[in-house]
Amino acid sequence: MLRKAPQYDLEKRTFHFAKDVIAFVGSLPRTLSNIEIARRLVRAASSVGANYIEANESLGKKDFLMRIRISRKESKESRYWLELATCDERSKATQEELVRESTELMKMFGAILRNSTRAT
């Protein structure tokens, strides 16, 4: 499920992040709040990679920057929902790892934005 070695292909990394989140959601206790959190979490986590792929196929710099901003925003939102999810002790380490990964993705997209806007 979770990858130990760092991945440098951001498309693959965001894909694995979404898959890991989906697996994590499957391990959550079925409470009313977790059901709603899970829906939003899966939506945000899968949107990170989808928008990054669209950024790579962008129609221009403005479109690229907008998609990267959305990826960063969805990474941040994923972190929020991950922190809100209530899980048992067995899933706590996975939850913490996914929070770390969403934070790293958020920082990477922020760096892409800074470097891309600096070049203009």
C-alpha cells in the first residue's frame, strides 16, 4: 500500500497517493461522520493527480498555473480530511503517513508555482 522509497515521477506519486487514500478509507470505521469525510477525502485526493495530469497537458502557461494551484489546494484539502478522519490504532500510522504525503505534495506544487511564476 504505502511506498517507502521516494518517487520522483509526480504523476505516479499522485496516483499512488489517491490509491493509498482509497485503501485507507476502506479501513475506516463506518460512522456517520467518517462516511461523509471519506467521500470528501477520496474526491480531494483523486483530484490532486487528475489536475496535475491536466496541467501537463495545459493549453498555455495560465492554464498550467491554474491546474497546479488546484492540485496544491486539493492536497491541502486532503490533509484536512485525513486529519479529521477517526480511525483505530492499527490505521493511525497509515493516516500519519498520508498526512505527511499530502503535505509534501502541497509543498511540491507550491515550489512548482514559485518557480513557474518566477520565470515570467
